[in-house]
Amino acid sequence: MLAAAAASAVLLLTTPASAAAPTPGAAGAGDTYYPTYGNGGYDVTHYDIRLKYQPATDRLEGTTTILATATQDLSRFDLDFALPVSEVLVDGHRAAFTTSGEQELVVTPAAPLAKGSRTTVVVRYAGVPSSVSRYGFTAWLRTPDGGVAAGEPESAWWWFPSNDHPSDKATFDVSVLVPDGTQAISNGLLVSQRSQLGWTRYSWRQDRPQATYLATLALGRFDITTGTTASGLPVLNAYSRDLGANDGAARASVERTGELVDWLSGYLGPYPFDSVGGYVPNVTTHFALEAQTRVFYSPAQFAAGSNTSVVVHELAHQWYGDSVSLDRWSDIWLNEGFARYAQWMWSEHENEGTAQELADYVYASHPADDPFWTVKPGDPGPDAQFDIAVYDRGAAAVQALRVAVGDDAFFRILKGWPAEHRYGNATLDQFRSFAERISGKPLGPLLDTWLFTPARPAAGPGPATTALAAAPAPAEPRSWQKIHEADHR
Ligand SMILES: [Zn+2]
């Protein structure tokens, strides 16, 4: 690749454009799990998303301005998007566009884009997101008083055009005009809120790099609470005014965000962003999502009472997943294994079962012939990406790592990894190298056994002296049910 790039650079310098013919950007980012997600040929640095939303009809009108840099000489490029588009401008000039496949918006600029050039793409669009289905589903959650965009790995297509892959992170401004009385919730800081002639504009800013699936939008009638953590971080939470019997339990959980993020900081290092919080819209789904700085929770997660465990899980993702993001979806263990492990640490803190007891219970409660062990947390495949094994076996793998390297090295790894790759992307291979460097121990066989072998490990996740396979099954840890009733997928 280096040699080829050097050769074409020489051609560019010595011969006019015809010698280095611009080519189309790839229609995917090269992810083996989701070949069409994301695109090639450019790198986005910023999204400016300006919307108008009418809750009564679910009609969304938008203009998104994308700042990007071409990474090759580009004759055309794709965005990922699903709403009807009326106009595309590239550097101020009208561009031709068409759609392809499920979510490709194919843009042909009036003139090719030179490699390394910075470009501005404006896309105008309007539609009813809840009426748009892709791959047989919609990630736009219609509510009685509005709508919500939250989903993994897909959610952007229903509200802004993007390079929809976590390997291309960017900063965001999201500004939404809604009728007075409706609130618009998104990521980061609320930088302004102005009402005029019956409409209110909410402007949000996320000034740290953010993956597209971690951008979120909620439109509806919310009660917004604000405060600061003990460490001084701004907190903003939002609750649908229509949570009914779940309202108290939702608030009793999410209002503890400040306390829990400060507690997590002790293990994971300084919180990476300049705001934190969550929102609970009146949706009927059953998952939570670690939207950056503003976690999405379904009311159903609080139907059995308050649940701080799910809050800990989603907040742990702010380090493991949001600040340090996947470069490819197959490395999902880097997100879910550690977010689940944070729940285990919280269980231990609350005296409801230690991480070791929880890991032992995972091992003992799934016999060797349980299909649970056929899922490889280190490469589960797209259909099992959010399988329970990615979480429970994934967290048991973290415990096995802890036992292997000892607590001192383990907690240096846990805190050091988010610092090493802050605001960036990283792979499971890089994690293995990092953990080996910090611990001074070879970890290949251990991680292969726990993450990449479709079978129950011969030994449990505890110290070698524990003969778990032969021991009577340990009692269910007290936190077990609460951890699992909040499973986010
Ligand atoms: Zn998670």
C-alpha cells in the first residue's frame, strides 16, 4: 500500500489529472459483519444536523452539513441514509445523487474531489422516519408524543446522513426546532434553547469524537433535571412525562448517574466527556443504549423496580465503547465484556456477590453441552453479536484475565486502556498486546480459550486451585437477577 500510494503521488505531481483517474469510494467501510455499513474514500470530522420536527405527524425535515476529507481521489462517494433526499451540495455546487441497496445514498459531485482535500457536503431531506423500514425494521421508535432514534449498530439512517461505522468518529452539533412544549434531547451540552412564534429550538453540542451509532435524538414531552456530580461534571437527565408506574423507579436509578460515574472513574480513570446523563422516553422497547454522554433507557428496565446495575453498565461504556470505540464490530467484547464486568464490580461494591462469585456462577450454571459455550465472545458473528454469552462469558473472560495477571496489573490495565486510546478506535488484538505489556505475561492462550474457542473452558475462571467442574454448583449471587433483568439486548 505504501509503495502504491507513493507511485500515484508522483504521477499526480508530474502529470495532469487524467493520469490518476479519480475512482468511486467504496460502498462499505470493510466490516466483515456489516459489509455495506459505512463507506470508503473519505473521513468525516464534523456533522452539523439541523432539524425541524412535528410530533403530531412524525414529519422530520433536515439539513445536515458534513465536513469531510477525501482519502482518495474521489469521483463519487456514498453516505448511509434512509429518508427521502431533495438536494445534495458538494462545496456549494449541486451534486447528482441516487440511492442504492438498503441505505446507500450515492453522491456524484460536479467535479472530482482530490485526495486530502477538505470538502463540505450539504444534504436536504424530509420524511416520516417511523414509516421507513430497512432490512425489515426501523430504529426510529415512535412514541405517543414524538419519536426516538436509538439503536445499535443502526440508528443514524433515520435522522441524518453519515459514514455509518464506528471507525469514522466525528464531532456533532444537533439543533432541533420543535413545537413549544416538546423537548429535543441529544448528546453533549445543551448550548442554547430559544422559543419564538410557538416553536422552540434546542441546540446540542458534542465536542468530543463520537461514533454515529452513539448519536441519539429524542423528541417528546420530557421533564429535564440538571445538576453536577460531586466532581463537578454537568449532569442532565430527561424523563418522559408519561412513564406511569415506572416513573419513580426510573428516576431512582438514573438520578444516581452522577454518583455512579464518579464511582466508575475510580476504576476506569477520568470521565472522558464534558457532560453526562440519561433519558427515559415512553417507548415500548426493552433495551438500553450507551449513547455518548446521554444514555437511552427503556422504561421496561425499571418495571421491576430501580436498577442501578443497568446505569453502571451504560456508564462504563462511556469509557469502553464511546471514548475508545470499536474499529470493527467483531471486537464487540471490548464493549460488552467490560460493561458487564463493571456491573459485577458494582455488585461486589454493594455486597451482592463478588466478581469471582459471578464468574464462577456463569461457569457452573452452563454445562459443557449448553449452546451458550458455542458463541465466541471474541468473534461471535453478526447474528450473535449481542448474545448473552458475549456479556456473561465475556465478563468471565475479564475475571479470568484478572486472576491470571493479579489485581495490581489488572486494575492498571482496566484504567490504562481507556487512557491509551482515548477518543480513538482500537482492536482486540491491540488490547491483548496492551494487557501483555502491562502485566508482563503472555495472554494469548488465556484469551484464546475464553474468547475464541466455541467450547466450555476446561478450567473455570477462578484460581487454579478451584476445581469448579467437580464442585457443587455455587449459589446464585444476589445481584444475578437484577443484572439480567436489565440486559440491554
Ligand atoms: Zn452494553
